[in-house]
Amino acid sequence: MNIIIVGAGRVGYTAAEVLSQVHNLLLIESDIDKAETSKNLLNVSVLNDDGTNPAVIKDAIRRNQADVIISTTIQDEDNLFICMMAKRIKPEIRTIARVRNPDYFIPTGKDGVDQIISPELIAAQKISTLALLENAVDYETLETFNMGLATFLVSKENEKIIGSVVISLGIPEDVNVVAIYRGDEVITETETLELHLGDKISVLGSPDGLSKFNQMMGVYSEANEFIILGGGVTGSNTAGILESKKRYVKLIEPDVELCRKLARTFSNVIVVNGNIVDPHVLQTENVGRADVVIAISDKDETNLLASLMAMKLGAPKIIAKYSMVEYEDIFDFTGIQTMIGYHRIVANEITKTLVSDETSLLQMKREGETFFSVRVSPKSRLVEEHFGDVSFPKGAKPTCIVRDGVVIYPRMDTVFKSGDKVLMFTYKVDMQKLNRLFGMKIDINV
């Protein structure tokens, strides 16, 4: 596939990094420094020019025989304009626009934008879900199947399940344990595993099922009080979602004008003007007493420092957002369990938008992990076999089956049928063995 990306900022660069692994890609960027950085670090062609110029768009589409154009500039109106111009030039081209302001989320018809993505709003939805699932430290949405993939941390507050075997937990019917992370281990054979303090349990299920799983683990204190540090696009949208859930929300933001705007926007969110890395401000606003503290400013360094101070003040759960990949290890080193990687949100949204869910679904955190769906062909060894009788290769775990639009979470007596869509989680699996089992070559590239 031939793809053009306009804009080499955080979103454009990350999208290019992901898609260039398997697609031909041209990156258009007007800033010479960003263009040179992209050229040196990515396997892409780079054009240092103005992507909002119709002549530039026209020439790029024709020269590269583009199938897709993704506009990720900082200005929403530019992104919509670029997509509309691309449709004028080549009506069959697929257009994707990055949009920050919800006011621009309007249908544009066949001559406009095929897909609008907003990493900021997606991050707000993800953060809100994590904030309301007390034991969860990570969460991904699979919209196609109306499911979520959550990771739950076994802490000292979950003493009732520590030492229990997974199969004896009384797991809700509409969820399935995908894997257990123990240190550097990724364990897919989970049924007879005894849970330890510090284990992370990856669970696939319906939103209601994941909520039940969270409660099953044991909730020491229900999350009702939230403090958000940073009132930008993601912060304000997170506040709005939590406000709609009838929770107590306080938002602290250093910009006076933005505070005034936010105060007019919300009815039941307390907006405070203050420096979110000032210890005196955080103490005065009782950050340590909040059930969840969310550090969500636009600067990674600020979020890191604010999270560390909230941790010192005794906040039981901290959610921190970071933008640059390099910060992931730094945040992890501090002991902050719940981290939202902006780059991963972008990568997964681009993947969901451009790639059929017959192949790769999610970019997972660890190298060697994949999560994808595959059809059971008539030639597959799985046809009419019971789940409990099938020997899957080490590191391969079927997590659910979609049959005639119905989601089935496999148990020992579940029978595979020809045409079933099976959602697979794999970790460093022997793909040749998996191919033989399914009777076909499985392509899991992005």
C-alpha cells in the first residue's frame, strides 16, 4: 500500500514509524529539522514542503500513486482541508484526518474525510476507564467486538486472591484470562497457575465482564474522588467523562485563561488555577487523599514530576501520560504502574483504521507479543475439536471465538467450527506450528 502522511509531529512521526514497517510511505513536512530527523531515523521518503498547498498534494498523490493520505498537522482545519483536496484530486483515495477539537467531528460526506482520529480523545476515554477500574493498570479497546483488554495488578489489597489458582477464582462468564505477567515472564498457560503478589493479569472481556473481574479481585476503596493535573484537550475531556459518571472531580491547571474557560464549561468539576508541580499546591488541594490522581499535561517531564510528588503524598493510584517512547522506561523505573503511552494510542488507532481485523489488532507493550484474529478454515485441524483437547503451540492462547456475531469465551467443552473467527494472543510463538494447526499461513504484520 502506498501511503502519504502530512506532518511529522508526534502523531505523524509515530504513524510513519508503525506503517513504514510494511508499507511504502512518503512523509511531507514543512519544518526542515523535523524533515531531516524523519529522513535519518525512519525508513520513509521525505518531502520538505508545505502539505497544505494543493499543488504539493496533487503532485505527491500522482507521483506516489497513493492509496491513503493521513493528515496529522497541528491545525484541525488544515487536516480537513488536506483530506478534502486529496479527494478532489483522486476520489478513490482513502483519507484520514487527525482532529483535536470535538467541534470538528462532523460528517464530511464522500468528498471529505473517510476517518477522523483523535489520540487526545481516545486517551481521555482510556484514562477514564482505567480510573474507574481500581485494580487495572492498562486498558485497550477492541471496538469491532465491543470488548476491552485490561491488565490488572495483584496488590496487597487483593489478599483474597493471592495464592489462589486462576481456574478456581470464579471468573465471570464474559471474560477470559489471556496471560499473566510475572517479572519478565509472559505466561499463557494460566488455568492452573497460582497467583502471586505483583502479578499482572491480562484479561479480555466485555466492559461489564471486566468490571465484574475488577470487583472479584477485591476493591479496597471504591474510586469516587479524582484529581486531574493538566487541563488541556485530554485533561478536559477526561474531566467531562468522569463528571458524567457522577464522580467528584477536581482539575488543576496553571494557565489562568484556560481555567476560566474550563470553569464555564463544567457544572460539577472544581477548577483550580495552580502549578501542578508545586508541592504546596498539591498538598493544599489534598492530592494525597484522592482515590486517583491523573497527571495529564502536555509535557512528559511535568507529568513525571507531578506523579512522583503525588506518590510521595500517598495517592493510592496514579495515572500518568507520556508522549515520547524514551520516557516509558523512565516512568516504569519510578514505580508508576499505570502509564498511558501517547505513541501506542496513535499506533493502535492507525492500525485499527488501516488494517483488517483479520490480521493485526493491537501493538502490544512487549516485543514478541501479538494480538490478532484468524478464521478457522475447513482444512483446519481445529474443526469439530473441543478446546480442551487441542494442544496449541507454546506461547499461543485463543482468547475468544466470534461465531455469527456472537462472542464465545472458550471453556474446556467449547467446540471449534469452520468459519469461526478466533482472537489469538501469542508470545514468541512458533508460527509454523500455528499455521499447521489453522491449515493456513497467518499474516500478523501491521
